[in-house]
Amino acid sequence: MGEYVLGVDLGTSAVKVSAVDRSGNIAAQEKFSYDLIQKQPGYNEQNPEDWVSGTTVAIVRLILNDQIPAAEIKGISFSGQMHGLVLLDAQNKVLRPAILWNDTRTTQQCLEIKEKMGAEFVEITRNEPLEGFTLPKMLWVKENEPEIWARAATFLLPKDYVRFRMTGKLGMDYSDATGTVLLDVADGKWSQKICQLFEIPESMCPPLIQSIDDVGNITPNYAEFSGLAEATRVFGGAGDNAAGAVGAGILSSNMVMSSIGTSGVVLKYEDSADVNYHGQIQFEDHAIPNQYYSMGVTLAAGYSLDWFKKTFAKNTDFTDFVASAAKSTVGANGLLYTPYLVGERAPYADAEIRGSFLGVDGTHQAYDFVRAVLEGIIFSFRDIFDIYKANGAQFDTVVSIGGGAKSPLWLQIQADIFDTKVVSLENEQGPGMGAAMIAAVGLGWFDSLQDCAAQFVHYGRAYEPNQDNVNKYNRIHAIYHQAYEQTREISQELLDYRRDELK
């Protein structure tokens, strides 16, 4: 049978556990879903116990149903949904449901952070204080649930809680710690200044560990619960973006990741903490010790395409729907789409901006609109690429994952708009593969994550930019780049009108 590592991908809607052998082949996968708790608009919470139960059920199924021998599971590591706040009391019991990354109740706390610290906050954490991050959630509990805050002894992020339940050891890896915006990134320590200024006891901050650190073995209690052997070793793991970058082989500074899910992510490997994007895009510790990554987010990437199809082509096959864009031209016959359906994150942190089609005339066909949506999403990514280039970044390969990697046409559009070679993955498994790779390196199967990637990560066909298309897209992107400023005020006035109508 051989030896295996388990990669636990703890997502927002489900946990997926993959059993991976020493060659990087997935022997089996199991998944278990859990629910969101949404008490009111903008509130998104989960019961941490559901993560533990779901992960355990998936592991039990791997052992019993998929016949993965417990004795052959040598190591486990994690990819985790980022930023979620888990508060524990002095006995390490959960005090309240976890407040998740997509919870937006903390606008007031973000303003409070900006008022107290201004640009210094970004200099320390390399990030703006956004609603999704952990520190604003801590301040919300402190201000709104003082009786719970008074009992809080430790805070963790989601995957750290699951790892604690497996090993009995508290800790947080650096890649997730940067996403709390409580870490002094250059210093590699919890920020004493931020803790003191916002009256957060430093004792609440868990020990910092590297992603590949051996945290300990499975406890006897969890072994009995899950069927795992007590000899199985557990490794720190990483936040989902860092783990996803590992799984996509983004492990050298010449590579950038273009990921199209519901939202879109452009992620770049950084080999120095000296780079400072001044909060315009996020800057985080990588899963590789003493290395980093930066990322910009487009809020409605795949969501734009899903919305358009659901609204205007509900009964069309999805592959045919996307492929229809080939009937159009570069630039969609002069039609432009801005993907601001739910506001925007990078490079415009603007919750009020809304999307638009520009240049519509009576000659446009349905396929022109599809093409405009595909191109508009990638133009929004290009805005992030331009920030990198303005800061002197150099790269020669874009690894495309998610929805954008499933269409040859869309892969070519990316190569032409980015003016960079684009490759997809033959065995795309996302953050779960990255988690398995972290365990494999932790066990000593490989000397480094880069060595592991050479064995585990396989690239497909390369799409080279077409220079004629590059020139056309450069011209169109210059027009697209004006659309945010030109439509911002109109978007605001229309939103105000809708709000007035709803009163």
C-alpha cells in the first residue's frame, strides 16, 4: 500500500481531506460539509466543533471506506480558511462561535484602528485594517461582548483549533498570523505596540510556528476518536492562500498565480520582507520559512461569469457558454465590462462601486457580452499586475488555477492581457495538495517545498502571448483603467437611490 500524508483543506462550506502517497498521487479523498450561522445581514459564524467533527468523519471514511491503513498515515497538515476568530478560555474551551473571514460587522473597528494608528499600522502589518481580518473581530468582541472578552485567554484561527484538538498543542503558523494584522511582519513577532494600544493581552497570542514545524503526535484521545495511530505526526500548516500557492508550485520569485474562484486572487511569491506595497495589496508570510507572498483580490471574478450566465443564459451548457466568446473579437467588438458587482478590493478598496457594461450598441451579440465579461475579469487582475510592475517586480510565468484554467480561450486571453506566459496544472488540487506537501516536507520525504513541488506539481500546456493581441489589449486596458473613476460617482448615486427606495 505504501505511506501517505493527509492534507486537510478546511474551507468555509466544507472540509476536504486528501490522502497523498510519496509520489504525489491522490489515493483517496473525503469531504464533509457544515453550515454557516447567519444571525443577521453581514454576520457569518461557524461552530468550531463542526470543523473538528467534519474533519474526523472524513478521516474515518478514508480509513474505513477507502482502506487507507491508519499505520501508513505518517503525517497530517492543514490548509485553513483565513482570519476567522476562535476565542478560548483558560481551560481552552471555545467561548463563542467563530467569526469568519467573510463577516462584515467590523467597519467601525477598522475605522478605529485607522484613527489611532494611521500609516504606522500598515508599516507594521503591511496591510490595511479590513473587515475580513482578525484584529477588528477581536475589537468587536471586546466592545460588544465584554463578558466573553473578560474570559478569553487565547485566540486561534480555524485550522489551528482543529490541530489543537488533534495534538493538545496551541500554536499559529506565520502565514495565518500575518492575516490577523497583529503581527510585526519585519520583526516576525506579535506586535507589542498594537497589543498595547488596543489593550489586547499579549498572553492571548498563541506561540508562533513555521508551517513545516512538527507540532506533535496525535493524542491518545483523538486517536481513539478518529482511528488514526498515535505515531502519526502533525505539522503546522498554512492559511489557504499560502497552501494554495504551495499546491500550485508558486515557490520562486519569477512566478505569479492567477486564481479564479467566486472571487479572484493574484498572488506573487516574495523572497524579502523589504518589499512594501503600503497596503495597496496584501502582504503575508509564506508557508516557506522566512519567505513571503503578496496578493490582490478581485471580489467578483468567477461570480461575474456565474451571475451573467444565470441571468442571461440559464439553460446553456457552461463550457459552450464560455466557448461562445471565441465568436467575438479581441476587445469584444468595443464592449467593456467592469466586474464590480459587489464592490472591489484591489486596487480600489471601495465597497460602493458597482459593475457596468460600457460601449453597448445595437450590433453587439450575446457572445460579445460573454467575451467582455471574460476580459473584464482579467483586466481587473491586470490592474494588480501593474502595481507589481510599478514596484519593480519581474516574473515570467503565470500559473492559472480555478475557473480560468478550464478554458483554452480564457487561458489565451490571460496570456495576452498579462503579456506573460500562462500555464495551468495537470493535477490541480488547490490548497489541500499544498497541505499534503507541507506534511511531506515536515516528515523529511523532501528537503524543501521546492523539491516536493518538482515531484508533486505538474504543469500542462503553456500559452504564450500573441503580440498583436497584446498591443490591442494594452490599448483597451488603458480605457478600462479609466472606468473606475468615471463610474464611481454614478454608482454611489444609484446606490443611494436604491437605499432610499427600500426605506
